[in-house]
Amino acid sequence: MNGKMRDLIYGFIVTSVLVSNAPASTFRIIDLGTFGGTMSNAYAINASGQVTGFAAPPDGNFQAFRYDHGVLHGLGTYGVKRSRGWGINDHGLVVGDDGYDGNSSSFLQGKAWKNDGTGATGISTGYTEDRESIAYDVNNNGVIVGRNNFPWATGDHAFYYDGGNYMTDLGTLHPNGRSGTSAAFAINDVGQIVGLTDAGYNQPARAFIYENGVMSDLGSLGYSAYAQDINEPGVAVGTSRASRYGQNHAVIFRDGTVVDIGTLGGDSSAAQAINDHGQVVGSSRTASDDTHAFLYTGDEMIDLNDLLGEDSDWTKLVSANDINNRGDIVGQGLINGESHAYLITTVPLPAAASLLFSGILGLSGFARNRNHLVRHGYHRRLTIPSERQQLTSPSAITGSLSSGGNAAH
């Protein structure tokens, strides 16, 4: 069978797994493009399929974007040359940060902002306005979380902002509350917040959940951990390792337990997001020591590169950064020698076509590596991943922090 027909059939198989009890459907892998440059990345997607991230113009000074109905809209910047969109809620409100070091391609943290489509507005800390901050996520009630350099803290602290005059400092799990570093990466509509925190001098990083005004440790596989996302039922995902010199593994934090969901055959993995159906996306090292995007569903980790046909323009899907309840997935991959943002989106099939493809599947059987798709429906400051949802290598995730002395690794 030819490549296009094969991809259509496999798409039908895969997305029947992606969204349980959904009508039969196929999939498309959409290149979100750039603003004329050579790089883009997609960090978050909302319920209707709007996407945010960043894309580069020819001069390389990348800008935050909102992708909506096939159009990549630039969101500009908030006073400096570069911006990134980190989160988007179901109302289309985007949050992110700005920064530019003035003489190179590196990104320096600047100010947190929000953008409802009419322009970027800085998020007031209520304190010294030129302090660094970054907004990572926003829920459907408009509550924003991230990290900020509060004047009383020795490092950045996690915050939430509900539209008032001040950011609220969530503190850390460090015995000295003003010491240490923390960051809030995600918030659900109930108001539960998850992220990463110091736990004391020379102690490994810890994953936290903040609810009802209290920050609590989510646990680990034995050593360090951090939580990256939380769904509406209150299940969180992230990364942990069992020992000081061990490898990071993607984990699910659920009902007081920490579940290792494994790898794609390599030594490390990282979970980035979870939807309300419990489907998890992230990146993992493979047996060939490459980094691939994955979907974890039905107790099995699936390599999203198994979706690529021989005639696909995509060379590799490197990271999967978010997934919505429809099963749409966003991340970054390699296409025509460039790193671009992608969107995997489902397309419903007419009933007749569903019957046709079911018949073809029955006749043709399943191909190599795709059979499993149908079986399961810091004295050093904490080094927070510089890009919340862009981990080119899961093993690059830091595992410890302290506010005094040498950090443990």
C-alpha cells in the first residue's frame, strides 16, 4: 500500500486510541511554521485547538504566537525584543515572558505578561516593577502562575496572580521560607498548583502541590522530582529519579503515589502534560540514544514517530508539550532540516469511510512498530529548566537545589 494510504489508515488506528469513545477519525500533523525564520515551538493548546509558543522571524528575535484556525498570529513583545507564550486558557488568553540580552541569541528572563489578543499587558508584581518574572500557565478563571524574583526572597519564588494588585508568593518547602527557589508550572480550574521547590540546604528538588494555602510535597521515586502539569481531576505529571546519580523518568503523581511510566527504551524520560482522560505526553530517550516525543495511554508509552510515514516531510518529532481532551498534541519536530512547532489534530471520518478502513485493516494487518498502537486504547540557586516545556533531552533536567552550600546532584 502507498505511503499516503498507509498514513491515513494508521491515523485512523491511532486517534481511535487517542480519544476513547470518539467517532472514528484520522489525524494530520500540521507544521505551524515560523515568521520567516528557521525555528518555532508549541508549548500549550486549549480545548478548541488554539496553540501558543514562539516562532522566529528572519532576524532570529523570536516572538510569542497564537495559532488559530490555520493562522499563526504574532503577539509581539512587551517592551523588549523577544517573547515566548507558555500557556493559553480556553478563552484564548495567553501568558508568557519577554527577554533579550542585547548581543546574542540567548534569552534572558524579563517580565511576565498576558495577552487577550488586543495586546500584551504586564502582570503587576505589586513591588519593584523591574524584577524578573515569568508566567507559565493560566486557568479558565484567569488565575496566572509562574515564578518571580520577590524582593525578600533569595531566589525566584512560585507565584499566583488573580488580577489584584499583588502577586502572591507561594514560598518554598525550604525550612527557611524566604530561602530557596520555587516555580509554579501549572494550575487547574479548581486552583490546584504544581511545580518545583527547594526543600532545604543540599537537598534534592521536590515536586509540590499548592492548595488551600498550603504547599505539600508530592513525593518522588526516591530522590528528586518536579511536577509539570495537573489535570482537572487533580492528577499531576512530571519527572523524578530514584537516586542522586540516577536518571530522570516520567512519572504520574496520583493519590499519594508516584508511578514511573518508563521510557521508549532509553535511560530517561520526562512527562510534560496530562489531559482529563489521563493521557500523558512528553519526551524520552530511545534505545538508539535519540530523543522522541511520546504519548502514554492505556498503560503504554507510544513513540509518536511511529505516526510518520516513509514519505513524510517530518524527520522526527522530538518533544510533545501538551495535549487537550480531544487528543490534539503540540510540540516540536524536525522538518526539512529546521525545528518547527507541530500540531497533531484529529479529523472525524464519515461512517462509510470508517467501515472501509476497518475492512482494510482486517485485510492488511498491522505494520512493524505500530501494532501496539491498537492494543491500548541551587549557596546555588535552583536551576529551573529554562524553557518549561522544551526539554531537548530528558536527562538535562536538574535534580537538586539548595539556598546555601553546594547543591546535591
